[in-house]
Amino acid sequence: MSVIYIKEQGAYLQLRGGRLVVTKGTQQLLEYPLLNLDNVVCFGKIQITTQLLHRLLEDGIDVSYFSYNGRYLGHTCSETSKNIFLRFSQYEYYQNLDKRLAFARVIVENKIYNQIAVIKKYRFDKDAYDPKHDLAQMMKLAQSLSQKQTDNEIMGIEGLSRNIYFGCFKHMLKCEIIFENRNRRPPKDPVNAILSLAYTFLTKDMCTLLDSESFETYLGFLHGIRYGRKSLALDMIEEWRQPIVDWLVIRLFNLKILSQSDFVDVEPEGIHLTEDGFKKFCQEYEKYMNAPCINGKSFRILMKQQVAKLKKGLQEGTMYTHFRYDG
């Protein structure tokens, strides 16, 4: 999968002989064949011609839109699927409280086990920090989910586990940057800035997969319904946060691919990547998402397979088979 990220403010995207051409003023910045393209990601004030947009839709190439600072706004995509019957199945599943709560428990339970897998994968200096106690607490939380009977109770378990997990996560970072806890809106340190940006990219990828199959992305089973929130996409990325985003973030900072010099403090918006830092992040994200990782399959292929499992489960009225990360 080839993805092009455009962040040069004032850039102009047009079609020229089966190729996407990016210009700014009289200068040509990029030329890329549509044949090798899957997604165009635009940040901020980027202009795109109608002719190019039509061709992208005809070829099934999505265009994703972000604010300049990385807030996901939405995307345009071709109508590759018109399966209204899938949406009926999704609505029916949601209306069944027992099924909905069972689905929510599965999401949170699997997320906790994936958190545990990441912690176990990391080689801690046991003299400095031993995760044994925290792992035991997380396991107890996972086992308690079967007794939870409301959305709020299930989300409460998720929150408790998340707090313990990020307490462990800070001990996995071996760099000059200080990370104390998870914070956002705005992020107060470079690690939180990258966590937020990578989660946003992951949500964008999941929204694209769900839309292509005609899911109702605003109807989630764990995150429920809130105006303007694509809750199903948030449900479906829970199983990918640890193996994709969190492990990638550990790699980026511990290998010094990103450092303090790649960030600037923009008041009141918090910490942001520099232009060079943003390019490095996009390159590393795409490399990580497309590299063979499990049984020779990339994370993007695995995510697509999980969406297919969700589709099958909803249509057959069976429980969704989650992705379990083994570290």
C-alpha cells in the first residue's frame, strides 16, 4: 500500500497523464503514478483539482483530510460497497443489549491482554522496575469483566487498566525525553504528541476499511453513540493500539529515530513535530504498517482481515473473533 502525505501549505494537486502532480507556485514538488497509489493524505491548506479527485474516486484511491496540526477531519472514497443489509445487521446487534455488552467486554478484555503482551515483550531492568505487580493487577481487571453489566462499568475497567499500563509504559522509554503519564488536548511532551498522532493515523486507516465495507462507523458497541464520533472505528482500533502504535513509539524514541530536536512547543496547541520530524514519522509509520510482521502478513493486511471477521460475525449473529497479540 502506497500512501502520500502532503503538508506543504499552499500545495496544488492535479492530474497529469495518469500521474498525481504536486506543485506550489511555479515549482513542482512531486510526481507520482496513480497506478502505485492507495491513499492521499492532505494536511491543512492543500488544493486539489476536480479532475484529479474524480480520477482518484474512479481508481478507488481515498483522500484523507487532516487539520495542519493533525486532527482527522474525514475522507473521500469511492462507493466500493453498498451493503445496506450489513448495516441492518449492525443495528440489530446494537439493539440487543446482551450482545452489545458481550462485544464490549471482548474489546476491553482483548485490549488488556494486548497491553500485557507488550509489557512482557519488553526486557526491563528488574533492578530499576519490575512489572510483576502491575501485570497481576491488569490480569485481575481482565478477569473481572465478566461481572460487569453496564457500559460504564466496562469502560471503568478499561480506564483502570490503561492507567496501570501507561505507568509501565514510561519505564520502556530509554531516551532523554521525559514521559510521566498519558495526556492530550494538547499533548504536553513529545511522546504524547506522537502517541496522539499515530492513534489518529490508525483511526483514519480503520475508517477507510470500515467505509469500504458499508459499516455504520458512527455506531459502536463499546464507545456507543455520540454525535460526530466514529465510534465503531474507535472500537476496532482498540486491539491495534498496543502492537502498532505503542510499540512503534517505543522504537522511534529508543532508537533515536525521533529526538527532542524534532519537536516544537506551539502555544496554546502543545507539542508538535517539525517539518523534518513529520516526514520521518510518516516514513516510519508507513514502513511499520506495511512490513511483514505476523505469519508474513503486514498490519494493514491483518486489519483488513479483522474487518472481514467483524462483517461475518454481524451478518451471522456470532461473536467477533478478536486479534490477540502474542508479542
